[in-house]
Amino acid sequence: MNCRTVHDQLPDIALGTTPAPPGVEAHLDTCRECAGTLEALRSTMNLLDEWQVPEPSAFWDVRMQARLREEQQRASAGWLQWLRRPALSVAAALSLVVGIGLYQVGRFMRAGDAPPVAHFSAPTGTAVADLQYFDKNSDILQNFDALDDLDGDDDADTNN
């Protein structure tokens, strides 16, 4: 048997609630450290059995009742503090929301007043001008193919 297993059983053996198994007794006979731990536990238990609980002071109950009354009065007078804390947090949150809203409105107003950005336009008839035209009108140009398909479907139906 090893010391760790014996140490787990020592408190019960020191109290006398369970008898020591033969393996534990054999280990205690051979291991001085575990035997010393058992003796220390038994002496501690004996000292605790002899200890007398001191009686509380005669005025302890009176002082405790007075302290409880003071705490109850302080708690009932403190309802205004509970009101203040949420009110401050709501006010801070509201001011934050208003500040962000005013900042966004100011940005929107400044963006509306900004002069339009001048775009580079190439001279007409150049490759760059043609590419700019295709870029600006790409949606319209793509829809022309769809119109051609519709016309082709109508011609196919009339031919049959």
C-alpha cells in the first residue's frame, strides 16, 4: 500500500469512525511518516474535544439588533441613490445617441454642400472616350441583347 492511499484514510481512522484495514495497519507499522501524521491528527482531535466555546457577551444581542435597525434605516433612506444611478446611465446613453446623431447629420449636410467632383473626359472619338461611354452606359448596352432575343423569339413563332 502506498502513502497517498493511506493519507486519504487517516482522518477516518483518527476519528475512530472506521477501523484501520490490515493493509493500512501494516503500512503504518513500516512507515514512520504516516504513523506520525496519524498521531498528529489524533492529538489535534483530542485538543478540539477539550475546547470550550466562549459564551457571547450579554450585550451582543442588543448591539446586533441596534446595528440591524441602522442598516434597515440606511437602506430605506437610500432609495434615491438607486434612482440616481439608472438615471445617470440613461442620461449618458441618451447624450451619446444625440451626439452621434448630430455628428451624422453634420456629415450628411457637409456632403450635400460639397462641389461635384470633376471627372476626366477624353476628347470625342478616342479609344478612352469610347471606354468611358461603355462604362457609363453598360446597363443600357447589356439590355439591348435582351431586346434582340425577344425579337428573335417573336420571329421564330411567326415562321412556324
